Amino acid sequence: MKVITCPHCGKLVATPSLGRPATKITVIEVCDALRLLHDIPAAAQKLGCSRALIYKILKQYDLTPIDFSNGRIKK
């Protein structure tokens, strides 16, 4: 629960958590899934996240999906 102030009347209102819960997926889990499956949609399904999250995590570490197919990232 989160308590916020109503912008219209100024009363305090208890609300459920706002937004999606954070996902705790590490770059190592993403890399392992991509090495195993060689496919972003399949890796996202295996990890239970969106494709966009996988791309976001890879971008943080300056990686691309191609790095896993051309041998830059090895086992």
C-alpha cells in the first residue's frame, strides 16, 4: 500500500502499489538464455519478461543479440 495526497481535496488516500513490480533479471541470466536459445522471443518467454527488457539489459552492457551468434560472447 502506498499513501498519497489527493490533488483535488487534499485528503490522504491509501492506494495499491503503482506500476508493475520490478523484475530481477541479471545480465548473466539473459546471456545464458540467449546462448541456449539463440532467439530473443524465446529467451524472453523462458525468463518471463518482455523482449524490450532483454534489449534494455543488453544495451546497458553494450551487447547485441548478434554478439551471441558471431562468437564474441563465448560459453
